[in-house]
Amino acid sequence: KVFMNTLKYLQINEFLLNVDLWRLFANLEELSKISLSFLKTFFETVKEHVSKSDSPMDFSSILRKFFQGDLCQAHQIYCLNYTSAVFYLENLRQREDFGIYLKQWCEQNKQCKRLHLPELLVAPLHRLTRYPLLLNNIWKRSTDETEKGFIWSLKEKVEKSIRDLEGKVKWLDNFQKFRQLQEVIIWPQIWDRNKRFFVPECLKQSLREKSSENILSSANRLLLHEGRLTLAESTRLLDVYLFLFNDFLLITKIKRNKKKHGGSDTGLIPVCPSLTPELQSFIREGGFCTVLDQPIPLDRLILKNIDPVHVTVFSLRNAFLIQHENRYRQCVAVFLLQAQTETAKKTWISQIETAISNYTTQHETKKSTFCFPAESSEI
């Protein structure tokens, strides 16, 4: 509330007017009001029982009122906005005026107890997970069987609500991450990726690949591993950034232009906190990733470990080979990659092997469940 009320005060005085209060704090006021009301009612019941020993401690009506009412719903609304709030906060912190508001106006307040805003924003999430513990403790101490049954069913409903919420939060977090990747990953046209393909200017418009950017928009796609590696080419070493998804591997070239492809300023792109720190830093520097070659489906990917003896002549260390095969098992591309350390290399090999194994198992399960038509020879 120190942070929220201070921001309101500053905006009344026409400072930080372009900071969205809802995106940062969501329904925090409503949540605080409901939580405080529950707390007061709860302790009043306990106090009444202590002062009057003959007064029964009936929690059923209190629990029914709040847990079947707005308490969990208010928490859910706040928690679903949490990922977006952290995303928004990370970008606001880059601003000098917002930094002054955080450090000089709020963090020095004694009520904050040296806690920063990110540490405070997560508190309602932790509180929600403690409600089943509270209900369980009340259930243990209850002596009335009817009351025990009601409290137990209530505890199970709250736990289910939390599990459902966790799934929604993970989905939203994944959505934010992939939306960020769509901003950062650039898909060149086929004639830009490979100079062997000649396309007259008059035909380029009709051949433009409009769906490449939408490849990452699949709801079922997961990013399993990512990181920077070095690609060995015939005359040079190239910095690349690899994205391992649950169905394909994407190899991109690292570009450090201050202007994003298309002329917009990458410095203004909001940076998703769930991305790796390396990629976050890279994006803030105005970088983006240009797709080097077509995505490599995991069922067409051959992974080979390279013995150090074989690459000594090229002064390469921690190297491994990725081979892309087409549906006829012909090799259409080869990538000789070098990791920074032997540990990083082993991690990449392990991650790719596990991803291939999981994909193969899942694909075989689907084939045994459904009967697919034969693939056309014209594809």
C-alpha cells in the first residue's frame, strides 16, 4: 500500500501519469479489504469464545461466507495479473523517474522493512497457498462431524482452485514468453536466407511467407532449453542462439543492430522476466535473432558428439554436430556447434536427446491411437 498510495499521490500531482496503476497492482485494494474483513471476523469469533467459555467456536458460517464468496476469487484475479505486473514492472524500472519513485519515495519508508516492490507483489500468492493449511488445522481441532465434513470439502475445493490457478498462471507466463520471442525472432524470406534461390521482384510479393511469425503462437509448444553457442563455418566462427522447443530446434544468428528489423526501436520492446537473463540483456541492447535456417523437426534431427581429437585442427572445443535430414533420410543441412564449456555441451546434448525421446514417444502414441492417411508424394 505504501507503493500504491504513493503512486496515486504522485499522479494526483501530475507525475508518472503514464504509469498504469491497474497493470501494476491489479485489484490489490479489493483484495486487502476482503482479506482484512476475513481476518477481523475470524479473530472476533476466537475472542468471543475466549471471553465466554460457554460460547461455541463456530467457524462454519465464517468459512462459508468468505471461501465460498469473494476471498478466493479476489486472489485469483490478482494472481492471474501477477505475471503481467512483473513484466510491466521490469520495464518501468529502466526509467529514471520511476526509479526515483521506487528508491526515494517508497523503499526508504520504514513500513517496507527494506523490502522491494517485487518481493511485496508476490505476497498475496503466498497467502493463497496458506489457506488450505489454515483449513486443515481447523479441521483437525473440530469435534463436530458435520462441521469436519464441511471444512474438509472446503479445503479440497480451495486446493483444486489453487491447482487450476497454477495451470492458468503457467499458461499466461508461457504466452508472455512466446509473444516476446515473436518480437525478437526475425524470419527472413527464402531468397534472403539462401542466395541460390532467385525470385524476380514481381513475384516476391506473392511468395512472401506470412505464416513464419505464427509458428511460435501454438498453445501446445514449449520452450525446453535455449542459449548461446558458436557455429563453425568454412571461413569464420558465428555467434548463434539456439531455441529448443518440444517439437523442433531453431538456430538463429545474433544481430546487435540498434534498430529492429523494420525500423522500430528495440530498446522500447518490453522484456519478459521469464526469459533468460542473457537474452533479456541482449534484447535491452537492441539485439534480435535472425533465423539461420528452417526449423529442424526433432524426428529429423541427428545428434552426434564430436571427439576433441577430430576438431583440434580447427581450434574448436566442446563441439557437437547437428544433422538435419529430410523425410527420405537425406542430409539437407549440417551444423558444427561449439559450447563455452564441456558442462554446457553435455547439457545441450542431454536436453536434445531427452526432447527427441519425448517427442518420439508422444508421436508413436498418437499413431497407435489414430489412423493417419498416407503422406502425399507431392509434399
